[in-house]
Amino acid sequence: MKTYRTLWISDVHLGTKDCQAELLNDFLKHHHAQKLYLVGDIIDGWKMQSGIYWKKEFTRVIRRLLNLSKKGVAIDYITGNHDEFLRRFANNRFDNINLYNRVIHTTADGRKLLVIHGDQFDSVTRCHHWLRFLGNKGHTLLMALNRGYNSLRAKYGHGYWSLASFLKTHLPQAQMYIQEYEQGVAHAAAKQGFDGVVCGHIHHAASKRIGDIDYYNTGDWVESCTALAENADGTIHLINWRTGSSDSLTDGQDNKAEPARPFPQSVAARLSGSAPTPPDLDSNDAAPKNDPKIPALIIPG
Ligand SMILES: [Mn+2]
């Protein structure tokens, strides 16, 4: 059992076939923290509207979380767009779990991090066609293909191979989307005076520096099975429970500082709030302003 000061997980998507609840239960069994942030899309309310899919493992995840909170683990549930039905209840306490739309975390080394699901930043990317394509039917199809392919692989003794992350690293539009999203989030966090940001939403785990901002993305429990962990000294690293690896911000070649790139003027204007549709960052309880028809499970995996 490893003990941390803080753990962050997001994008579990309980209620969907691709949710890796078994791996998450196993992860929660082996990792302990004083504080646990659930950074949105834990329960997939959107998918449930088109029929309930529920497994015992999903109940086990919920029971485990409730048990942790009873045992004194402070749990903050940050709402996401797939569990946006919870947004109207933000700033309330359920059992021992606090519900927020965004929250500020102060690390042991004194950094102020904005913790937010991240769908609020969808408007900063210009790749909306890509978003729409992979958002609903495209994503469902992709994950079905991925499941079929991996069950074949398992049959012949091969390990898990992610079609989604293959596409993500090979399709320039996907790479562009991720980069614009990360830059947009970092830009907005810097504008508001934060030292860093923890988000999820795009199912692409990261722990890196963008300009002056520490950018952390929790990843997901659909494919990557990743979590962020803060040590007693305030350092934060990624844990990959599928591969068993862990990366810290200060080592590993992926963690080199990335310069904050100049923004297209229209995007910069929106982020600074001078245009009519700034990302919803200034209130704890406002509903998301982006088109709810654009699903948020954008870049799978
Ligand atoms: Mn999301």
C-alpha cells in the first residue's frame, strides 16, 4: 500500500462498457491518500440516458469511495460534463463527499493549482469538426473496434493495445487538438494567477510544464488507467496502473518544459474574457456554456 498526500483520478465513466472498474478497484486497494479528488466524468450520466449498463464492479467502486470517505479520506468530487446532472448540486456535501464545479488545491510546496474537469475549455480549440466526429458515434465505433481487437489479442496471448492512442499519436488533427487544449488550459490558468492546473476530460494524461504553468492531466479509466499523486513534499507524478509505470514532473523526457505558444487572437480574446463567450471559470456553480450536443469524450483513450 502506497501512501500519498493527494490523489487525483477522473474520467472513470461508470455505466459504460469501456470503464475499467476492475483496474480502478485494484488501484484504490493499493494506493492511499489523505485527500482524493474525483476530477469529473466519474459516472457517465449521458450514456445512461440511452440505457442502463451496470456491473457489480461499478457498485464496488462507489462502495469503496464511500468507505474511504467514512474512514476519514477527504474526497472532493469535481463535476464533469458527463456527470453534469450533478452540477446544480455543487457546493454541497453528500455524506462525507464535497461536490464542486472547480476547486483550488494548495500543494505541500505551496503551489496553487486549479482543479477542474476541463470541458469548460472545449471552446479554446479550433478542431470542432474532429470533436464532433469522435464525440459520439465515432467514439462508440472506435471503442467497439478496440474491444474486439483486444479480445482477439488476449485470445492469442498478447497484451492490451490501444487503437485510440495509436490514432492520437498518428493523426495530426488529434495531436493539434490535444496541443491546443493543453495550451488553452495553461493560458487560462496563468491568466487567473494559478501556479498550475489539474484537469481531465481529453483522456490524455500529462504532467509537464507549459510556459510558467504546471499542467497536469489525470488521463482516464477507460483506456490509460492513470492517476496523479502528490507526495508529502508536494511533488506530483503520474501513475499508470495498466503499465505499472510512474513519471514525475522533474524527470523523464516527456516532462521537458514546453513554451507557451502564442495564441490565435480570437482564442486569446475569449480566454481573457473580452469576447462574448469566455470559458466558464469565474463561478463555482454556473452550468457549462458549451453546446451540450458536443459530447465531451472527445479524444478517446
Ligand atoms: Mn469530460
